[in-house]
Amino acid sequence: MLKNLCIFVLLTVLYCTCATPIQPRIVGGQIVDISKHPYFASVRIKSCSSCPYIHKCGASIYSDKVLITAAQCLMNLDSKWRIMVVAGANSRSGADGVQIPVEKNVTHSGYNFWTIDNDIALLFLQDGLPLNEIDIKTISIADKMPLPGKSATVSGWGWDAEDGGPTYFLHDAVVSIVDNASCEKIYGAGEITNNMICAGLKKGGKDGCQEDTGGPLVVDNNLVGLVSWGRGCAREGYPGVYTYVPSHKEWIDKKIIEIEMS
């Protein structure tokens, strides 16, 4: 879950938190209603028949039966564990929203645990979501890279501080796109690939954090990125690093056709 430093502990915890703060990436945000981000959904997991579903990651509604999330959210899940998607909800663990089991999930074959490249996966639902114009809507994938400095919005139920805890209600924060060349200078040569995009504020203070992973980074109402990784949360000088979704659109559409025809 955490770049180069954390591994999942099967059947014990869903993820671990390491002392060295390189974390998947809401900090500095505000409480919002789901109607502001109706394309957003919670990915919840239960590890036993008597266990409750627990929020693990965020996801974006691509169609009534397909959602996009981060590959790392699905790593090392036991076959007996169950995944559910909750759409149209304001709380991370309440009974509000529409709850639908995940029938199948597909992780990008090129996902690399160590570099976190190709950090993307698809969730196929057992039944279709009841799409509407209020709190459950699809989102389109952006067709180009936004310019540096462009405002982007990240949303989620993740931690409210690097050393804090999860938020119960949905939050969002506005950050700015950082060009990949500048981002690579910060994180090191080869760390930022063409399948990634960076966003944050120079002074820090706003960012995604733990349990926001897989959630959407949106520019002009189009999906640009998925919360993926970064150095800590909202640290000065360290933008968040996101999966760049447009570079995976061909893969996404191809996989959807394959699954629908199988």
C-alpha cells in the first residue's frame, strides 16, 4: 500500500502503516455533499462472513456497472473476501447510499508494486447502479493532460492529517496540477512515469491521504487521475502523485468489452 515500504498482511489487516511516511495519497479539505461529486463511490471489503464491510478505497463511476479504482486497493485480497461498492453516500461506514456487490475485478497486468506504475483496476458490479442526475452519475475520462497550474479537485473519506485518522463524512480539496518534469525533480529520476500525474500546492496543506487511494482527481468535470502515492500527506514541496487515467483509456475500454463478451 505504501510505496516500497508496506506490504499487506493477509487475513490480519487490510494494510499497514509504516513509520517512514511515504504514503498513498483528504487533508486540508472541507465536508461536502455527495451531490457535488456524484461520480464518487466507496470501495468496502469484508474479510469474513460475520465481519462488517470496511471502507478501503475510493472509486469513480465509469458506467452503471463499471468503476475505476487503484490496483493497489485490490492487492493480496483473499478469494474468500468480499468487495462491495457504495454509491450516493455521504458517510464512509453508514447505511446511506446504494450498496452493490462486486462480481469481478480486473487489475492492470503492468501494475508494479515497487514503482506503483499502472496503478489502475476495474470493478464490475453484480447489478447496475441506479444512475440519476443528483447523487449517482458517471464521469468521463479527460482527453488530454491539463496544463500546469490548472485547478483540480480530489475527494474522499481518507485521513485528515498525516498523523491523523479517517474522516466520517465526504471531504474534498482543490489542488493545482504540477508538470511531470518538475514532479520528477522532487521525487527523483525515473520515479514519475507517463502513467502518472502530479498535483498539490507548493506550501502544502491540501492533499489526499491514506484511505483516499483510488479516489478521483477531477479537472473540468473530467476524470484525470486516481489517488496513488506521495511523500507523506500535504507536505510542503511534495505534490501528490496520481495514476494518469487518460493513458489507460484504451486498456479500460478493451477490458470492458472483453468482460462483457465473456
